[in-house]
Amino acid sequence: MKKYKVSQVRSAIGRPERQKRTLLALGLRKLHNPVTLEGTPQVLGMIDKIKHLVVVEEVNA
């Protein structure tokens, strides 16, 4: 399964509560603090919902 490095690049201030909780569920706590996640359908769906707040890179491992 592919792995992805996800970093939050935009603030969650002023965003709907659902988007804030999605960031927390992915383990994103601070700006520019990357998290490595497996590419399960659930994780990819969450990333798609907050794609305007994050940057995603595929990890070659």
C-alpha cells in the first residue's frame, strides 16, 4: 500500500468544525509538521475533504 506525507499549510481558524476534526483525525496538529499515512480509502477520502488546507506527497518506501 502506498504511503503519503501530509503537511498542513493553511490554518484551520475560521473553518467548519468538521474540517478541524478531520485534521485532528489525520494527526495534523501544527502547521508544516508532516505526518506519514498509509493510503487506505478512508485516509484518502479525508485528505480529499481538506485538500485546500494540506499538501500531499507520495513517499517512495
